[in-house]
Amino acid sequence: MEFLSDIASLINSTLRISTPLVFAAMAGIFAERSGVIDFSLEGKMLMAAFVAAVGSYFLGNPWLGLLLAIIACVSLSMLHGFASVTYKGDQVVSCVAINILIIGLTTALAAAWFGQAGLTPTLNEDQRFLEVNLPFAESLRDVPIIGTIYSDILSGHYIFVYLAYLSVPLVFWVVFKTSFGLRLRAVGENPSAVDTAGINVFAMRYKALAINGVLIAFAGAHLSTAVNANFFREMSAGRGYLALAAMIFGKWHPKTALVACLLFGFTDALQIRLQGVELPAIGEIPVQLIQAIPYVLTVVLLAGFVGKAIAPNAIGQPYIKER
Amino acid sequence: MVSPILELTNINKSFGHVHANKNINLTINKGTIHGIIGENGAGKSTLMSIVFGLYQANSGTIKVNGKEINLRSPKDSIINGIGMVHQHFMLVENFTVLENIILGFEGELVFGKNLEKAKKDLKDLCDTYKLNIDLNSTISDLSVGFRQRVEILKSLYRGAEILILDEPTGVLTPQEVDELFKILRSLKEEGKTIVLITHKLIEIMDLTSEVSVMRQGEMVGHTKTENTNKEQLAEMMVGRSVLLRLDKSEVKAGEILFSVKNLTVKDDLDVTRVKNVDLEIRSGEILGLAGVTGNGQTELLEALSGIRKVESGEIYLEGKKVSDSQNFLDPRELKDKGLAHVPEDRQRMGLVTDFKAYENLIFGYHDQQPFSKSSVLNHRDIISHSKKIMEEYDVRPQSPNLITSNFSGGNQQKIILSRELNENPKVLLVGQPTRGVDIGAIEFIHQRLIDMRDRGAAILLVSVELDEVLSLSDRIVVMFDGKIVGEKDNKNVTDRELGLLMAGVV
């Protein structure tokens, strides 16, 4: 039973740790399917974490904090669009600029408003999201197998965890089953074909970026108003880049990107779990070695198991109509 | 009864300092096939892009069925019944035919009822015009000819009454051209109006009932096709009289200068693209290699010029073995032995387009006297050499200091040709010498190649333009799927026969 509950808690943390990655990967799919590179997932996630924490602190409601985070991230996406879609600047440069700007901006604003470098005040229970216990979770706990799955794995997560996994089929449906999705995919593959079909290429890319902003805001709010109760300096810690990598492993497809996110989440959960554990015959593994697991696994998977990733054909190229 | 369906009045369009369309007037009658001819850069495509709403004119009016319309985007054109098949197809390659056609005209937010109706409507259209397209196939799996049909079907589905085709035959085999013309004639019979943009005079004579000629951004003439001929049209296009048929002396073939035995070559993806090819070229003859793009010609040329490794087989220059799978000479060593190469893709392999003309004019020979002495370039001699050679080869403008990408396609080609021919090579390999080159420059380039041959060079001409192969070559071989599938003497062969060979039918 000890073993089973270990597994359950490992899966439980995998779901939690993967959540911001899933939101960010889905956000990335919208931007990149439309032909706009989005390295700025990292910066936007950090911005969302900051705005959600600050908004929630001042307004006393985490939902209002989330709303402000959405507004902030959509604005950043529009800024990216303005530079790289309307003014045809280099998309990577625009993203890097956003990332650097946000690291400095969040730290400076936190210092100015709260007197602590890069730290916001701790949120109380009213100001943050709490864990959601699914109905009957307690009464089902002792039922074998089902109880473990339902009560220990599925129940007791933050709302964002559920939203993240619900977003995947939704994104799939939008991208592959609607006319918006058809246009989205087309504009990232061959914008000229979209233009000659009488659709505004620029408007399509802005719409995709707006959705991207909404989704990435959830990832940031999850970090600062759910799993943590405040914002701290550089708290996104590379998750935006990791999500981008997961999206590329997943070949710009929501289902496979989800698998890649879960894999990253799992290796991270495993790494935390294995620290200080005595393994039979081996003894305690040095912590540095354990912390290397996710990265080693990433390299192995990248080299061996993921086929050639084919990016949308027109990615990174601003659309220029007239010669 | 003739009624105009499309009327353009005083259309002007500039791109920066380039005045691409100057006061264009054009009337197109309903139910006709109307040809528009002109050289590359004459402004034909620009004009039609304006009609399709892709570009906006600086001034002028456009009337459809007598009513003035304002075209701000292709959407406005499509609503007014104008469709366009672009030279570079506007298709999403990893989409299905169906997805490409409904794009922008889905008629519903979530796919469902309308999609089924679209499938049915498209099947009916396919039947009416005998298009024979499978709606579920992916574009990247389709041949160029079929992709073009998808474009036509797309326009018809969107309700086109006027169909504009921009250089539709450039990438087709003769058989595919026949099929296309059949489709266009049946469209005409159903009452559609067709505008055919081309620089091929033979197509104008074959298909159209009226023709308009453009030159340097201006409309220089309109006429009924039955009242004109090829010579007259060519003269209008170029602004001077043009020799359409080459004056070529009898072939005086000498000894074998270049030969290939049992050559096999693989491409970068390790796919065998050239299969057991044998070739012999004699001094004083032009061997034409015909074939549809992508049948191994590119890899063959690269192997022969030393750029690509030989998988098996041998290459001989003047009877001496220069390359096999073990030992091979690189392009420089081949060059030193008298082999020159004019590559197919001039902008990728023939030129550094960001360099100045004089730099490209000496490239490959830059370490020779008098261009350099002890590794230092001799600027003055290079410039005077460049000026001389640019005059000789009529490169316009004659400014050695101009960046190469600012020259037109024809003049870029002349830069490469002058560089390679100036060394008087014994063997010349030429790929697509006149792709994207104006009719006036084509005449010049062809004449130069004939001169080379008459001076005793052995020339291999690789071209997808069948007319070119026919008019220049002394012997013709056809390549299909990496193999030489036929050899013909130029005296008794028709384009029909070659077309069948090119399509792999016989």
C-alpha cells in the first residue's frame, strides 16, 4: 500500500507541476500556428504572476487578479504583434525584449510598491485560490483503487489544474474542427493563400495572439495565487521556455504537446520525490544527479524518440504583401 | 452580341520609384478568352493583381458589368466574380483539396452541414468541367498540373465569372498544357470569361480570341488574335523586331569531349535520383536534356560539375576519367581542365546576389592573372575587364559597381554566361539558361550558345522549356525518373513525341 500511495502522490504532483506548462504550450500553439514565434511565453507568464498577485492583494479577490493578469498578457501579446506583425520586426528580438522588460519591471515595481526587491506581500486565504475537493472525495477515499484514483489523484487540486486539462480538448476542437482553426493553420502555413481567400492576414495573427495572451495569463496566476501565495523574483523559472520546448516536441499539436508537458512534469515530480530517498543496494543518490534527471531525459527523448518536428511553414516570417 | 464584362480605365500603380502600370486601359468582353502578353516586368501580373484586389491602384477605375467597383482586398474581387490562378499557387501544402477550397468560405463557424454541401457542390463542379480531383487528397501529394486544377476549382467554387490565369503553363508538360486548354475551352463554352497572362506567343495564337500587349508598364496594343501573328506580337512586346527562329548551321560534330558511363547519383535524402545514365557529347554539338522538373536533372548536373558525389559510374573529360565513386575532381579542378557550368538556380549557385556585379563577374577566376597578384585583388584591372565584358554581353545597366540583385533576371544570367563563356571552355554544362529571362535576352543567350558550339565546344543543355531544347539542340535525350528514356535526333522529332517521353508514357 505504501508503494501505491507513493505512485498516487507522484501522479498528483505531476498533474500540478505540468499545469503552467500546459497553459503555456496551448498559448504557444495559437501564436505559432498563426506564424508568429512566441519566445515571450516566459515573460508573459512572469507578468501574469506579478499582476495576479498584486491585483489580488489590492482588490481582495483572486478572480479580479486573474482578470488583470489576462489584460496584462493580452496587452503584451498585442505589443509583440505590433512590433512583429504590423511593423514586421524580428519576432525573436521582440520576444527577448519583452522577456527582459518583464524581469526588470516586475522586480522594480515590487520594490517600489512593497519595499521588498522582487517580492509581493503574502496573500491571505480570501486573496488566493484554494484547493478544490471534488464531491464525495472523503467518503470514497477507502474504496480500493477507485478511491486512490479519485480522492488522492484527481481531487484536491487548484482550479487551474482542472482548467488546464480541459483546455487541451478545447484547443484541439478550435484548431481542427472550426473555420477559425482552419484559417489559423492556413495563415501560419501560407499567408498568401489566406490573403487571396479574402481574409485579413494581420487580423488573423492578432486574434491568435489575443487568445495566446488569455491562456498564458492562467499559467502565471496559477504560480502566484494558487500554488504560492505571493510573487517572487523570476518565479516563472524557465517554465515558458520549457513549455515552448514541449510544444515543439509535440509538433504544434495540442494532444502531443500535452504528453510532452506531462513528461516534463513527471520528471520534475520524480526528481523532487527521489531527493534523500535511500534506494536498495545503491543507497542515497547525490542530489545533483537526481536534479539532472529531467534534463537527461529531455535530451534522450529529443535525440531518440521524437521524429523530425516540422514547424508551420511561414513561422517567423512577417507577411509582406507588396514588393 | 459582345458586351464588356471588365473595363479598366487609366490604371496607375507605382512601387517606390518603379512605375509598374502607366495609364492602362483595357476592355475584356464576356465569354471570351483574352490574352495579355508582355515580357517579364512589363506589368502584366501587377495589373491583374490590382484587378484581383491584391494591390490597390494609385488611380483609375475598374468596372465589372458596367458598374464601377472599389477593390480594397481580394474579398471584394471574389464577391464581384473575379477569380485568379496565380503563378505561384496559393495553396496550403499540408491541407487537403477540400480544406484549401473552403478556406475563407466555410459558411459556418463549426464544420458540419455546410461542409457536406460544399463536398457535393464541388463534386458537381468537377463533373461539369471534367476536373477529376479527389477532394480528400493532400496538396503536397498532387502533381503541379493537378494543383493548378485545384486552383481553378477553388475560383469556380467561389463563384468566379472572370478567371485570370497568370503564366499557367510555365510548369506543365505539353500533355498537361493540352488538358489545361481543354478545361479553359469548356469554361468558355459555359460562358465564363478567361484572362490569360503569358509570354508564350504560341499559347496566344492557340487559345485566345483577343490579345493585349504590354511593354514597360504600358499597354501598347489591342487586337483580335485572328488579325495578327507571332512575329508582329513579338515585335510589339519587345519594341523591335525579334528573330523567333534561330539561324543554326548544320552540326559538325567532332570527337567525343565529354562522356558519362553508367552514372548513379543520390540526393541529400539518400534517394537515388540519377539511375545508370550514359551520355556522350561531341565537340561542336549541343545535346539537349529534356524532362519535367524533378526527374533527376538537377542531381545529374551537380554530379557532372563536381558539386555532388558520384554514387557509381564514371565521368570522362576528353577521354580521361575525371570522376568515379572513389576519386573525383572538385568544381575548381574541373574548371581548370576546361569545363564550365552555368547552374540551374542562378541566384543560389551562380551568383552571390548581394555582391557587386564586378565581383560576380570574376568569381571562380578571381585568383588568376590579371585579377589578382599574390592574393591581392587588382581592382583597376577587374573593373576594366568588367566594363569590357558587360558591353560585349550587353548587360544592362553597364555599371560594374551595382549590386547584382538589382539587375533583372535576364541580365543576371548574362553576368554568369559572360563569366563562364569568356574562358572559352571545351565543355559547357548549362541548366535552364533562359528561365525567367525576357524574349530579347533569350534571343541573345541562344545566339551565344550557338556561337560556342560553332567554335567546337561540347554543350549539355538542361531545360524544362521544350521549345528551347528543340530550337537549340542537335540531339535530344529525355530524362524521366532518373533514367534516360529516349534519344532523338532533332531533325525528326516532334514536341508530341518528347512530351510522351517526358511524362513517362512510353
